[in-house]
Amino acid sequence: MKSENYESVYKKKNRFSFGKNWIQFLNSLNEDRVNQAKKSLVDFMGGVNRIRGKSFLDVGCGSGLFSLSAVLLGAKNVFSIDVDQYSIKCVNYLKKKYTKNAVNWKIKRGSVLNNDFLIQLGKFDIVYSWGVLHHTGDMYEAISNVSNLVKEDGHLYLAIYNKVEKMFPEGSSEFWWTIKTIYNKSGKITKRIMEAIYASIIIFGLTINRINPIKYIGNYSSLRGMNFFTDIKDWLGGFPYEYATIKEIKTYVVNLGFTLIKTNRARSIGCNEFLFQKISIKSKR
């Protein structure tokens, strides 16, 4: 389902801003979370040599954690872009704190739906966009746009919300589209109530499945270095909200001139991960 573009709504009263949420996340960022983020990037890319010495574009960089990870893993140059002004503040903070303003790390505010902006960036060995393009308001245009930024033989690393049609056990994609719409139209008190209810449901589910919720929340950073409570707000507030099956994304990106290298299937309504490689002109001959 399409809706208004994120860039046109995130500054409106009561609307969710990923950047503001990431500012809160930085309060919990530590060396362990950074190491977990680095590990998740290396694991899915297939080794640190796929990153070291490569150019890396982080599309919708959010907190900047994965741009930072790429810098620390030895990427030749890193470019972070985001349309949210608060996310840009986050990335600049991380750059200064962890890399002493590394000269090979550039940061720029701009939209993935703006080709005039994108064409200035050049092409990259790795284009990374985790859990971003489905929030732009035009997911497939956004995917097409970022695909043009990948060098021949380069890699496109995407994470896109899985399409779920069944309500059981975690709700369908359409159900969550409705919940997210309500959340974004609500005031602060209603938002806090919805966050508490959702967190309680998760904790209840963990408990009945004999998973210690305290330990789960405490170890949450092992999931790409993230924070449980930041992700609660991110999930409820993340809007616009689009989704697709693995087959739909694979078919679309392959038709853009890529081959699928690897996928990581989401358990339910979460993000499917994809690693594509751009087919070179030589390979097409």
C-alpha cells in the first residue's frame, strides 16, 4: 500500500521520525553493539574481504551504526545518506566520536526518490539499505534508484518487510499497516500506551514459549547491535509501510540486471534480507 512519501510527513506534528528515535538509541550504544553490527555485516556479506578496500553507500543510514561498521571494517570510502535531518545529526555524532572525523566518510542529506541528488553520488562497490526502502512511500522506485548506484560486479544488500497474509500468529501485513496508521495519527499519550501494549504482547509471547524475557531484552544487541525499546517505536512508527514476498523482490531486482547471491528469510512480518550482485557487461556477452 502506498502513502505519502516519508520525507514529506516526518516533520509534521505527531508523526514518527526515525532520526529522533535513533538519537535516543545512541544513548545505549556501546562497544558491544558496534561489534555486533560489524559481525552481522561481515556474516551476511560473506567475509570481511567483501568490505575491506571497497566503496560503501549506506542508503537511509539512520543512526549511522552500519556506516561506522563499514569504516571500522576497512572500507575504502563510506558515504551515508538520509532524508531525515535528525539521522544526519546521529551520523555526524558517531563519525566524530568513533573515528575522529575520518576523511574517508562522507555524510549528506538527500532523498532516495530524488534522482538529481543520487546522480551526484557516483557508483559504489556496495550499496547497503537495511529496512529503509519500504518506508519511502514508493518502494519499487526506491529499489530501482539505488540499483543504479551499484558498480558492475558490485553488491546490493537490501532488507525489505516480508508480506504476510495470515493473521496468526503475529498479524498480517495489512493489519500492521492499519496499526501503524493509527499510531502515527495519535498523540503522545496514546503512542506510549500502544508501545506498552505491544511490548507486553512480545514479553507474554516469550514467556509462554519458555524464553526468559529479561535475558532476551538484555541480549537484544546481538540482533545487529539494536535496542529492544528503540525497535518497538521503530516498528510501530515506521510509516509509510510497504512489503513484499521474497519472490517479488527477487524477480524485480533480477530484472534490473542483478543475480541473487543470498537470502535470509524473515520468520514472519520482519525483514527478508537479500544480497544481489550486479551482472557485468562482460558476463552478458
